[in-house]
Amino acid sequence: MNLREEVTVLYFAKSAELSGIHSEVLSVPQQLTSLQLWQEIVKRHPRLGTIRDHIILAVRQEYIVLGDQLLFLEPGDEIAVIPPISGG
């Protein structure tokens, strides 16, 4: 049995534009890989799939790489979806 936790997902810049929102609460498995977390988010907002190779996720304000990194989520954790920021 895989327990689920409610986490807050924050969307910034292009990810907010594609999802149409700036934040939401999602119920996700307590234990999953960073890639599985991304897949859970894209299930809700398929348009985000177009920026997969250009985003960074942050969990509890720590950057994580999409892949097989195992995450242990706690209730109320914040997940940030951060697309690249271009400056000039």
C-alpha cells in the first residue's frame, strides 16, 4: 500500500502560463522518484510536457534532477516547477 500525501505545487513563469494556475494542492504517493513526481504533475496539466527538458523541480526549496532520485514527501511539502529564467 502506497500512502499518499497532499503537497502544494507552485508554478512559475512558463509553467504557470501552461498550467493556467500559480499553485494547487495535489495528492501524490508519499514515496516516488522525481520523474514519477513530474509525471503526476503532467497528468494534471498535459501542456507542461512540452517543457519537460527545460524545467527544474525543487522540493522543500532544494533543487532535484528529474530521474530516479527517490523522494520521501511529507504532508504540506512545497514542490516548485521552475522553468529556465532568461536574463539579459
